[in-house]
Amino acid sequence: MLRQAMLPCCFQNPLRRRSPTSWVLLGLALSRLASTFVGTVAPVQPRAKWPWHEAESKVRLLSGVQTLQSNVRTLSQASLQFQISELFKAALLAAASDLQGAALDPLVATADPRFGDYQCNNAMSLFKQSKQQGGKDGWKSPRDVGQAIKDALPAEAAELFEEVNVAPQGFITVKLKTSWMQEQMGELFEHELQLRTSSPQRIVIDYSSPNIAKEMHVGHLRSTILGDTVANLFSYLGHDVVRLNHVGDWGTQFGMLLEYMRRKDALDGEASMVSDLQQFYRSAKQAFDEDEDFRKSAQTNVVELQGGSDWARTAWNRICEASRKEFDLVYQRLNIEGLQERGESFYNEMLPDVVEDLQRKNLVTESDGALCVFTNVSETPLIIQKADGGFGYDSTDCAAVRHRVQDEKAQRVIYVIDNGQELHMRMVFSAAEKAGWLEGQKRLDFMGFGLVQGQDGKKFKTRSGDVVRLRDLLDEAAARSEAELRKRAEAAQRDIDAQKEEQLKKDAESIGVAAVKYFDLRQNRNSDYRFSYDQMLDPKGNTAVYVLYAYARIAGVLRRAEHDVSSLSSSDLVLTEPSERALALRLMRLPEVLTQLEDDLLPSRLVDHIYALATDFTTFYTECFVIGSEQEKSRLVLLEVVRRQLAQCLGFLRIQPFEQL
């Protein structure tokens, strides 16, 4: 059977932020600064086990058995790429500051492992600039420029770099000192690192956003888990995150639905299941299109609902409550927490004031009786008030922006919405900027995403042509996971009693949901992708199953080893093999991954890192014996650091790793 590991404590409760114990410790880039770590020493309470953990498990979290010194570092301080860039920045200033208009921002990137760890790519462009200005003494080729930059590196670079080489094209590659990397891994094993953003902000993240009276479908998958992953990361980094669910709970469709339910005597008593409401909505839409009397009654219902009529509001609340219960079932399966519902209806009372605000700022133009705002994005205007005096999505979204930046005091608002809504949201952003709502360096981000497609490359639908319900999608993933687990049990000739049967189903659910989430998050969010159960459950590809298996293998090694992790120390660690060094380097690159993600909002970067870490571990495990080897203690220390970082990264995705598969 499977035993599931405990998620890091900072992900158990979104309202209780604790610093995790499983992050890569880089410290400052220079070893002369590594000895200056200062932190608060405090005992860390042992973490409770999940109910299905075996008591005899030897896998323990280091934080549960010893006192850890806490090291708080900003992402830039912890980023190895940033620290190397600072060294090259000093060298560029020394070597080329006399060039007029020279671009001296260091261009540092990861290098081809055959040649080094990182490389600086400024030499070629500086050589071209030099030629345009008549040349510079000694700079006869890009290689000469690269050599000049290398020679200008500050003395501290010798403490970090083992090799610095210049290619004929001027590229400068550096290889880190293995001894320095070893020190950093030892620090990480012994101490707790808290990564923090250098500029903490209050950030509103708008994601998920299903429609009331309709079931969540596959289209809501991406918004929900993309938004949740970014919210988890930002919360960890020290941002004040507000998670908002902008549900569709207002508008003409409710007038139709209320009228249909009233005629069917379905308004009183307990609200129907959302599947029933969805069928009601389809029938109501048909009646609205075909029956003039029905249409007039539905329009009257909208007026009564917006006006606060008791019967309309009571029925509407029942519909909303039924939908919330259905949504919560899906959120529980996806492990989504802390999401506050704030639907379209929340902004209803604000709409007249928003219109007046835009009018006072001379941004409103009347067109055929409607009030419009023209933007810098499209020739088509936003209609902030219809000719009949009603309001639509344009006015609601403008009100939402204003409320979030003025009332919520958000410095950054992130909208996790499908790419089809980008033009509309860009228009809203433009209107907000013209209205002056974004003064004070407030930032609005459109975090768009592509479609989930079937294997035919078309929009993912059922055989009957309906949109795939998210609940059904998760059910199918869990069922396939269960079938695979049963095959494993049969192959191992293990009997499954009632207790193990119950556990098997729970494990299948966890693996199935993890596979769906990981497969989606690994895609570049801007692109469409083809949904495939076979690919997402492949134990050999870039999947949650592969990563979970890697984690379980690490836990198994630690469990079987003669030496308990709690008895080891950083002095036991020695990096001797190339695969050990590669694994350590991968661990040290996490902060730069998070730095990029914080800006460009691409969670696939984090998933790429998780997969690379798992594959680097697999290479190490294939090439290096652990249990029974002379380096057993050293390699156990390294594996414990890998295990913690894998658990931490999976925690951002809200995927719980297994200690045993």
C-alpha cells in the first residue's frame, strides 16, 4: 500500500504561515559572507503523522528532531544567478565603462553543463559597440573582450569560481567550486532557510470563477490550479495575498432561471442539485428565446432581483448556496483552500458611483443612449451603462478593479482568466489607468491561459458534445489510478483486506488528482494543450507519478539505511561524483526559478524544476550506491536535502508526496 508524507506545515493551513524547512540554502554567493549567517534559534515542534503512517517509519523530518537556526534571505540574496551577475556587473563596469552608451547590465544564464555552470554573454555586443566607436585598445575580437571582462572580475570571485574560461565567441563560462557548493549543502542540511520577496506587496489574485447554477467544467481546471499555485508561492514569499473567487452570480440569466423554476414550483424548499439547475437553465433559455410572455416575465424578475425583492433574493440565495456546496466538493478534491467568494453581485451597489467617477473625469461618451468609455486598446468601447439604464460585465469589471486597488489597497492584482478574455481585460485595465485608479505604481496582470483540448486538437468535450464536467474528469483519473494500484498489488501477491481496500481508494484519489494537476501545470499556461490520461499517468515521463515515485524511493532509502538522518551532520557531506555535484547544483537553482515565476507568472517553471530535480536524483541513484557504500553518510545527507525540497515544491502545487509506493 501507499504511505503519504506530510505536507510542509506552511501548506496545512493557508491562514497560518510558517517558514518551511526544506529550501535550498545558498546564503550569499561569496563564501566570506557564508559565515555571517545570523538567525533566531527556536525549537521546531515535531510534525504529526497522517493516520496511515506506520509508527515504525525511520523517515523523520530533521526539523522534528533538532533545533534549527533560521536564515531569512530575499530571493536575490539566495539566487546564485543574481550573485554571479553582481560579480560580472563589477567586472563590466571596470572593463567597459569608458564606452559611450555601453549596455553594462550583465547577461548571465545557465551554461551547457559540458562547459560550465553559468556563462556571461556580454562580450559580443560590447565588441560591436567598440567597433562603432573606433575600437578599443586590445579589443581585436570578441574573445579579447571576454578576456578583459574575466581579468576585471573582483578578487571575491576566486572564492566562488573554480574555473573561468573564455570561448572564441567571447562567452565567459564559470564553474563553481565544489568545496563551496559542499558548504552550502551542509548549511542547508543544518539550518532552515526562509525565502522572502525583496518587495512584499498586498496582492489580489482573481481565479477559478465558476458560474452559479452551472457545474464546474474542464475550463475551470486551469484557472483554479494556476491561481492557487501562484497564491501559495506568493504567500510563502511574504506577500499579503487575497484569494478571490469572482463567481458569475448576477445578470439576465437569473431572471430566466427564476421564472422557469417558479413555473415548475421549484423555488420553495431545499435548493436543487446544480445538475438540476443546469437543466433548468437550458430549458429556461429555450423558453426565453421562443416565448414572448416568458421573456417579459424574466426581464421583470431581473429588475426585482436587482431591486432587492424578497422573493427573488430568497430564491437566488438558495440557488447560490446549492452551487457553493457543489463547488466546495471539487475544491476539496483539488485541495484548494482560502478562496473567498466575491461574485459579480458584490459590486452591484457600486456601479452607479463608478459611472459617476468616470463621468467626473471626462472619460464617458454617450452613444445611442449608452454610456461608453473608449480605451487605448480597441476601437470598440467599454459600455459602462446600457441605454436602458442596466449594467453589464464591463461596468462590473471596472468596479472590481477600483474596489481592489482603492478599498482592498492592493498593489498588484492578478487575473487568472482564459486567453479569450484578454482583449476585454486589457480594455478594463486601460480604463482604470486613464481614471487614475492605478496611481502609486499599482500593477494589473493578465495571467491568461490556453484551452484544454481533446486528442483531436479540438475543445475537450464528451462524446455527446457537452463540455466535460470537472468532477467527471477527476473521477476518471482516480479510477485509472485505482486500476493501476490493483495491478501492482496483484503482481506483488498482496491481499487487500477491508482496511487496505479503503486506503487503496484514498491513494488512488490522491494520485489521480495529483496527476491531473501536475499535467496541467507543467504546460506553458499561454498555450493550448491536449488532455491525455495515458500521458499524465505515465510512470516514466514528466508526470506526478514519476516525481512521486522518486520521492518515495528517497524516503525508502532513508528508511532502510543503518544511519538515522537525525544522527548525521553537515560534516558528513562530501561531494565526489559528478552526479552528486549536479544534484547539488540543481538544488541551488531553485531561488532563481522562483524569482522568474514571481515576475512572469509561469508555474511551469516550477514544475520543470521539480522534474529536473527528480531526474537528477534518478541519475545519481543509478550511478552512486548509497546503502552500504563508504559514502553512505554523505549521500544520506544529500538525499535528505533533496527530499525536503521536493516536498516543499510539491507543496506549492498542493500535492502530497508518498513515503512509500
